[in-house]
Amino acid sequence: MLRILLADDHPLTRSGLAAWLEAEEGVELVGQAADGESAWTMLLKTQPDLALLDIEMPNGSGIEIAERIMKRKLPTNVLMLTAYSAQQYVMASVRAGAKGFILKSAPFDQLRQAIADTSRGIFYLDPSVSLVSDEAPAEELSEREKEVLILTAQGLPSSETARLLSITKRTVAAHLTSIYAKLGAKNKTEAILLALKRGIVLLDQLRFIDGKGESL
Amino acid sequence: MKKHFLLLLMGTVTLFTAATFLISLHAFRTQESAMDSMMRSYVLDLAENFSNTASFTGGRGQAQRHGTPGMMRFRMLSADPALQSPEAGGLLVISREGRIITASPGAERLLPLWKGTAPEEEPREVLDAKGDSYYVVVRPLQDGNFILAAVSRTYLLAPLAGVWKTWILSAMITSAAVLVGMFLLWYWLAVPLRGIAERLGNVGWGKERSIRLYNGPISELEALSSVIERLATESFEKEELKKRYVTDLVQAQESTRGQLARELHDGALQSTVAAVKRIQLAKQSVPSDANSPLRAHLDTAEEVVQTAAGEIRSYCETLSPSWVRLGLSSALEEIAGRLAQAYEGVETDVDIGVELEAAVAALPEDHVLALARIFQEAASNSVRHGGARFIQVELRKEGDALLFSVEDDGSGFDADAYAGTDFEELRTTGHRGLANINERVRLLRGTMRIMSRPGESCRIDILFPPPSPGETR
């Protein structure tokens, strides 16, 4: 039985999701929260396997809760549930430690899949988050390219990436260009998301080096 | 021509005055020489008249007695003005030894004018002991004596000379007064007026709060310049007001859009999403394989509501991007990603590098929004107009301020041509991009510098004060 906590400030959406979760087999809804603060309290109390968190909530966003879970090293996996489809929300969620990202309007089949994947630690990305070249065949990335991609994904500026790898900024840019070509990505974020989706880069490799990157 | 009216006027007056002065001087000199020759011929006449009358033959002893033929002749000549008064002149008959033989009345005192040599055919001008000027001529008489004729210039011409002296003096004083007047006119009026005109020519109306046009003794100029100075100040204040108005407008627009987007998102969008969820729930209880009309209705309903949700989401995006709430770094990355996607068709993809100093990356939402809009505008300009393939955006501390810079490797443009231009003017001439950037810069209370030249890259630096502690997130 997978124990799930649901946090969404919109009552109708929350009750709709709750109704489906309660009817779903193999799943137990252990709590419903309408804002960030109560979600956190409930989460500490119930220690669920999976938290379905809305991003925009009063008294603490889903991203903040995910960060706290990561910092406290709680066993709960996070699946972001949101009305926003911007890539940066995915990146912010991923950096905050979320395992999956799904839009609220997604059909239940996809939600079922997302719950299944994230609870097992597999990255799930809503297909509606536009990735231009999802189907393009991916070439193998070199080890150095992977390093560059991971550091970039951690949110480091290219000067910092260059410093850590003892290469020049120009070389970093060249690596990124090569990575985009190999993955069929059009930009940095897309490259990272594609790499995550295809398992080229693992979620755990993207954890922040503390103090680096942007605080939310 | 109009421009030099004052100069022309002054020149004419000065020239005219100088001419009058010179003509007067010339007339005076001509008069002097005429007087001189008149006096000479007068004294010559006097002497000749005396010597030409019947020869003086009287004995030496008799000469000084009245009734002698010599005296007779003096009497004959006594109608002559020079012999009317002892001061006016006189005739002396002098022996070779220099003794006075006979003299016109009172003429004995003229003996010192006799130099002891004779004859003197040409009249000469002599000063006597009193400083009076005399024309003197000495002629020999038939009896071997001499006749000395003397005419006082001082006495005879005194009234005329007085008139002339007064005339010349007054002409000189008038000329000098006019020249001094012209100089003052030039110094106090023409020079300041030219200065004012020149300064007015390069006054940045609306850019300079206060200008100083005139500081001098002429009250009319003072009044005129103070009116213009006030106009300049008013125009500056008006311009400031306009700028503030535009800034307020932009701010109000942003906040209204933000609010509208939030309300749409929290209201309409959430409700549609809830409706989608309900439809999806309803579908759960209808077998999917069944070819029932209910299932078809539900599918259509879900599709319609999903479309509505998508539309609302994109309205929200257009109104005010929600991702500015994720912070500057994410916002810039999002824009970078979108731009790169938008220019996907371009031969080489646009690569956008984002470098933020971690310490300064946490900015309040309105700052993030302003910087995001600046970046959006600048980056799309770089790609569209400069054909840039690489764009670097940076935020770092620069002293007490923050420096936000966007640099590209595009073809650049002549930034100097825009130096000092009013960005509102740019808006009216179609350069809306720079005007839009400038408005956001003003929202940040910052300053902008564009460094670019044709054929070289373009760099926009924006220096703005860090948000006050109350503003930070």
C-alpha cells in the first residue's frame, strides 16, 4: 500500500483528486492539506511514501516543502502537481528534489504512471511540458560532457563549471553545444530535462552543492 | 542680417561719429591755415600801404612830433582795424640803429619784435613777452629807415578762435561720448545677448533643471533671462513629471497585469482544472470500450475544458509570467530557453549564457520582472537586429550598486548616435525596444549605458541600487 499525502489549495481540484486517489487500488490517501504550512505539519506526522504537492500554495510553495524534505532527508518522494507548464518550474522542482512533475489537468492514466514512477525514484515528466525533440535518437554523451551537463544542471554559471573542471569557459560552451546536438535539445534546460528523462543523468546527481545556486 | 542688427547699428553710429570728428578736425585745420594766410596778407598789406604812400622825408628829429607827414600817414591808415587799438597791432618806423623814429599810437611797446635785422619780406609769427601771437613784417623805406608792421592774431581773431575751439571741443566730447556709449552698448548688451543666444542654442530643454543665462547690470536682460530660466526649469519639471507619469503607468500596468494573471490563475484556471478532474472522474465510471454516447460527450467535454485551461494558462503567461516568482536565475533561463526555441529555425542556435553572482541573485519580484523584461527585449534585439549567436547575461555587485549586463556577439550598431537622445523620442521613431528597456531601467531607479559600434558586439550595462531590505524576498 502506497501512502500518499495530497496538498492543493483549490478545494474542488483537491476533492476531485482525493476522490480518485481513494478509489485507486494500492494507494492510501493519508492526508489532505490546503496550504504549505499544514502540508508540512501533516507530512511530519504521517511520513507518507509520496507527497503530491501543488507549487502555488499560500504559506509555503510546493517547492519550499520539497526543499525541506530534501534537507531533512525524509523518506518521502515528491511529485509536483501544478497548473504551470514552464520549463523553469520543472527545473526548480528538480533542483528542490522532486522526482516527478505532472500537470493538474493530466488524465488519470498519466497520474497513475507518474505515481508509480516517482514512488520508485524514476523521474517522471509530464508530456505536455514542451520538449521540442523528445523523440530524437540520443547519441551517447562523453564522460566530460556528462560532467559539464550535471554541473550546469546544478545551476552553476559556466565560469564556475569551467573552474571546477579546470577548463576554459569557451570549452564549456563547446561541450554544451555538442551536448545539445547529441540530445537534440535547443537549450540548456531542455538538455537537462531530456537527459533526465532518458536516464542519461540521474536525479541524485543533480543535488545541490549547498550554498550554490539560487535560494527560493 | 537680422542676427547682426545691433552690430550694424553700432558700427554705423560709430563710423558716422568718427567721420564727423574727422571732418571737424579737417575743417578746423583748413580754417587755421586760411586764418594764417589771411593774417599774413593783412600784415603785408599794412606795411606796403604805409611804404607806398608818398615817401617819408621828414627829418629824424621831427618824426616823433605830431603833425609830421609820418603821422599824417598813420592817421590815413587809422581806419585800419589793426591800428584802432594798441593791442591789435601797430606800425613802427625804425632807424637803421633800431631807434623808433615814429610810431602809431601805443605801438612803441612793439619794439621788442624788431630783431635788428632787415628787411623781412615774408611775415613771421612771433610771440611777445605776454605770450600773444603777432604777425610781423619789416620793409625798407626810401629814406633808409624801416617800417615794422605787426598785427595781433590773438586780439583780432580771439572771438572766432573761441567759437572754433568750442566747436572742436564739443565735437570731440560728442564723439568720445558716442564711442563710450557704443562700447558700453557692445559690452553690456551685445556681448551678453550673444552669450544668451549661444547658451540658448544648446540648452537641453527638459534635461537641465536650472540654467544661468545672464549675470550683469542690465535689468532688462536680467528680466528676460530670468523668464527664460524659469521656462527652462518648468520644462525640466514637466519632463520629469512626464517621465514619472510614464514610469507610474508602466508600474501600474505591470501590477494590474500581475494581479489579473493571478486572479485568472487562482480562479478561472483552477476551476477549469477542477472541472477537468470531475470529467475525468466521471469517465472512470463509464467503461472506456463502450461505444456509448455518454462516453463521447465526456471526451468532448474534457477536450473543450482542457483547451480552455490551456488558453487561460497562456493568457496568464502573456499578462505576467508566473516564473518570475522562481527568482532571477530561473526567469532568465526560461527566457533564454524560449528565445532559443523561437529562433530554432536559424542556421545556428542562439546560445545564451546566464551568470549570476549567487549573493545578489535573490531579488524582489518586481526587480526580477523588470530585469527579465529588459533581458527579453535586449536579447531579442540582439538576435533580430544584430544576428547574435551568443548572448551573455550577467548580474554582479559593482561597488554599492548592482550591475546587470547583456552582451552579444552580433553585428552591433552605432550606439554613439543615440547618446543623449530622449528614449521617448526613440519610441516615436519606431525604436520601441530601447524605449521599453529604458522604462524598466527607470523602474529600477538605475542608469543605462549602451556600448556598441557597427560591426562590433553590443553590450548594455544597467547599474541600479540594490533593493532596500524591505523589498528583498
